[in-house]
Amino acid sequence: MRANRIFLVAASSLVGSLGAQQSLESDYRTTGSAVTSVFEAQRAVLQTSSAVILDGRKEMIYGVVISADGHILTKASEVADLNKLSVTVDRTNYKNVKILATDPQWDVALLKIDAVGLVPVVYAPTSEVAQGTWAVGNGATSRTKRRALAGIVSAKIREIPAAGGAALGVVLNVKGKELGIDEVADGSGAQEAGLEKGDVILMIEDTKISKIEDIAGVMKDRKAGSKVKVVCRRGKREFTAEVRLSAKGEMFTDTMNRNDMMSGDFSKRRSGFPRVMQHDILGSSRVTGGPLLDLEGRCLGMNIARANRAESFAIPVEDLKALAERLMNQAAAGEKPDDAAVTPRGEPQ
């Protein structure tokens, strides 16, 4: 294939001195024009079937067009707090954007724009492709034109457990036989559920809580993205909150390891996924949300996280199709987006 010939030419130009190896012409680097031009057919698919999600004029992430009438999948945690959400498909910008449904476990949101005649992605028959298989995703985009970046599928499909295990997203203190909340992490399920500093945790999933070990026992086999019912006391009032669990390793941390410091920009949430395809396409957290294509322009999956300088994760196509159907059914049934809500009981606040 032409793609292989380009890379063979690039490789042959390196034979010789160390100096030659260090001075590869920019056109023949992974992001160079001689390489990216080979993937023009896939770029054309991205142009029509990959949406650009914006906050005002700022490009944030991408999305996957899944219906001709404007349904789009994207990364939920990246769009939840956008103030001026809009979506561009091909060269048309849509200001009226609705978030119809979300799935916290996969970190995916279903958006709807007022459009007709869009070009949905064509799903690949399987995500079970060999390691080393070419894959294409979004690069940075110009105002009107998508760009393509290529890489390879670099690992077997696998689960990515929550870093550090699943957690409520709170810092606790022990007061006798009670656990009080000292801090609630920004963006955590506890914050979404309305938990506050000073609340006392009484019960989680029918288990009475009086010490840290009680919480550890309840959380032991649970996964980030799943939910637990938490009974709390605030003043004289008791209430029940449904809390989405977060990855402990992605909460309350301002430090980075050596690999993170070398990785450049990576996704805030990059763990706690049931299954992922791993690939090595270069990029940043802003190129998540869009489709991962094979060389026939079919959708192998949806890019969901930039993990580090060498690893990006995508939701495999089989899981993506099931997720799209589930969220579409949820939206059709008139259900609200899957946000946790606090249900008071007893004396009102």
C-alpha cells in the first residue's frame, strides 16, 4: 500500500550516520505532510462524520456522528461544564445543542443538534484486529478542515481499572463512631450528588458506616462509573444520595509521576473503562471524543482518553454500538441525563 511505501522511504533515508537519523525531514515524520497526505480518504470521513465540540470559539474535543438527523457521541466529562457549547459538522456550526443522555461508566454523552442529511460513521465489523494494524484519528483542526493523524493498534483489548480503585470522591475524618466529610473533590460523583463538607456518612448500600474499613469493604469490588446509594446526615436531616464512583488515583492529586511529566497533555479521566483498544496516535486530550478509523474509513471505535505520550484509548466498536443504542433508547424514553440526584427524607433543609 502507498502508506507502507511512504514509511519505507522514510526509514531508508535514516540508514547511515547518527546525524542522518537525527535530521529526518519534517515531511516524513508521523505528522508530516508526506505521511498525512496518504490518509486523505480517511480525512474525508473525519470531515463529514467527526464533529468538533466547541466552547465559544475554542475547540475542545471531537464527537462521533451516529445519525443523519444530528445524534452525536462524545466524551461526557469534557462537555459537562462548557458555557457556550456548539458543534461543527463538516463546515456548518450548530448553536442549539442538547445533552440527551450520559453514561458515567464509559464517560460518554449523547448530544443532539438540529440537522438533517449528516453522514454517520460506518461501523467496522469488529475491533478484533491485529496489533500493528493502521488506525486513523483526528489531529488538530483548522477553522473549516479536519486533519488526520495515523498510528497503529498497539495492545490487545483489555479493561483499564480505576486508578487506585473506586472512590466516592471525598476526604473523611473520624469523629468517634462517625465519618464526617472534610472535603469534596471537584468533578467527583460526590460533588455531582450534592454531598458537602460537614455531611456525616451513615450508610452505603445497606451497610452501616462507622469507620474507614467499612467503606473499604463496600468499595472493594466496585468499579469507577458505577453508582452506590449513600445515606448521610446534614444537621438534623437525613438524605439519600446516589453517588457515581470515581477513580481514586484521579482525585485529590496535584502531583505527576515522571512519565506524566514527559507526556504533555493527557485526559483528566484516563482509567476506569470496561474495555479499550490502545493505539499510539499522537495528540492531546483535545483529540478525544472522535472516531478511530481503519484504512477503509470504517469506525473501529471512539477515542475516549489520552493516557500518556505513547498510549491513547478507544471504546471498541462492539461496545460503542451497544452504548449508542442504549443512550438513544434512554433519550427516546424521555429519561433525563444520568446525573446523580439527592433525595431528601425527613426534615427539609
